[in-house]
Amino acid sequence: MRGPDVPAKALDARALAALAANPGCRRRAILDGAGVDKAALASALGAPSGFGQSQFALTRGNAFEAKVKADGGAELLRLVHARLDPGAEPPAGAALPDLSALGPEGRTARTALALREAVDAGGWTLLDHPMLALDVAGSVAFLEPDAVVVHPDGSWTVVEIKSFPMLDGSADPAKVGAAARQAAVYVLALESVAARLDPAPRVRHRVLLVCPKDFSNLPTASAVDVRKQRAVTARQLARLTRVEEIAGSLPEGTCFAPDRPAEELTAAVEAVPATYAPECLSACELAFHCRERSREAGAVTRLGRPLRAELGGLTTVEEVLAAARGEAGDPADPAVAALRRAAALRAEALRAAGHPAAAEVAACR
């Protein structure tokens, strides 16, 4: 479906968190499941997106991560010990297993073996960029957390290293929330590994978020409880329609290769229903394309999910306006009744202000 000789774009935790946040979007589910490069697809459709990190941000993040993990991860392990497990023995001389292997499947197997060996050996173990696998809607996603720490009691902790600052002990709530959702995906993947061991090790639901302190490049950390994000992500991923079912409903020969003619590519994309919301602008490369189509269809989803939920069965702007004017809709419907009440209040306010549109509003009513 992504085209001949087109390499698959691997799913990462950031994409899975975004997918779980919008489980009703079949378009994203099939494109991610097929490994389609959505950025290239958006450019081919004439709606390129600026979604993603800049090269400067990537370079800065990589430099900070290298600093945090320097000297065998001594500072990282000190932060884990101080923030999450102060009662354990200090992490002196922690094990650093080699996780190199051939291909993602090989690295996943090597990571599982290293985790098992770390539990059996006891003490502190630091896994630098392990590889985990998670089944998502019928396809396997290979995930690579920044680090996983095995505690002396055999429990496992996910470590997220971010380059945004932590000022006076707190960071931007939106960025912390995004990091927590991403870490929750890693926790789910680790739980699938732990379930195959006997006895199953405990995967800690408090992850360590490591960020620069204030305006320096010195690392500091905070423990973040991701139980809520983990539960939501697990529930949403379980609701995703399986990729095989979506693919089976598409026309024969549907292909999303960016080198296809624009008309053919547009038809292929439009054959898969999308569920656009403003939040997609910060999470999906196809957001600009879907937003334009949502505007053309007059869909109320482009105004936000909370408003869409309030409007009930009214799915387009035209239906909403008609209900507000009393031209359509069941008066017993709470959404219709609220819209008509709002329209009446607006007309009253316009009359009180002597607005020229007052007569027009009254005529519509």
C-alpha cells in the first residue's frame, strides 16, 4: 500500500501516543500501519506540514542526552536513585549490557534477554536505547525508549530525556503531558515483556523525566506518575480497528506512494475516512490536508472535540445554524434547545445594543 520499493516508516512512541489520542481516525491507523511516510504524502498532496522537530532541537536534544548518559550513566542512575528509589543501595558500578543485534527483531530479543539477566543478577542495570515491540491494530511497532533502568529489587523504570527546561522544579505542563503519554506507551511495551517472564517483574508506573535545570545544561529530574496515561492509551489502542479490516474496505489497488499522480493519490487518501480535530495540527503530518477537507465539508469537528460532543447528532455547521434558527432539529433535543436559547439571547443582546443586524436575526427566527 505504500508503494513498491518504498521503505516502511517505523512507528515510534510519539506516533502511537498521537494515534491513541485519536482512535477514530482510520486514515492515520492504516497509514501508520502500512508504514507510509505521511510527511512525504502531505507534500505530494500539496499540503505540506511543519510538524516535527527542527534540526537544531534534535541536535540540542542529542547533546543533552549524551551529557546525561556520560560516565556510564552515573548521573542518570543517581537521579533514578534519588527520585524513585532512595531506599535502595547507591547505584555504584551498574551493569551496562550490550544491546546491539541485527535488525529490530534481533534487538528486541536481545533487550528481552538483557532484562531477564538483569533481574536474575540483581543490582542496578542501565539499558541504553533498548528496543521493545508492541502489537498495535494488527501490526508490530518497534519502540526505542531513551533508557530503562532495572532496580536492585528487579523492578523496571522507563526514563524519558527531554531538552525542554525545568524551571524552579517544574516544566511546561503541555510538554510534560506529551512526555508522559509517550512514556506510557513504553510502559505498556515493557509490561508485555514482563508478562513473558516467571515470575513477572514489576514495571513501575512512575517514570523519570530528565530535563535541563533552569537555563543551564545541567540535568535535573522529576518522577511522573503515568498510570492515568497508561490506562487511557491501553484502552484507546485496544479500540483501534485492525489494519486488515480497514485495508479490506478499500478499493482494489489502493496505493499511497508519493510518486503517484495527484488525482490518484488524492482519491486513495479520501477513500479512508478521517477524524480531524484541531489537536491533529501538533500530532499529524496530514493535519493541513484533513483540515481543508473538514472545512469544505462544514464538519463541526474542526472546532474541537469538546464542542463536537456538546452538539450530539449535529455534525455540520449548516445543521447547527439551521437548528439555531428553528429551521431544523427536534426541539426536545437538548443540543437543539440550547442552540435556540443561545440564538434568542444573542438576538436580545443585539436589540438592546441597537445593532443593525437585530432585525435580520429576528426575521431568521
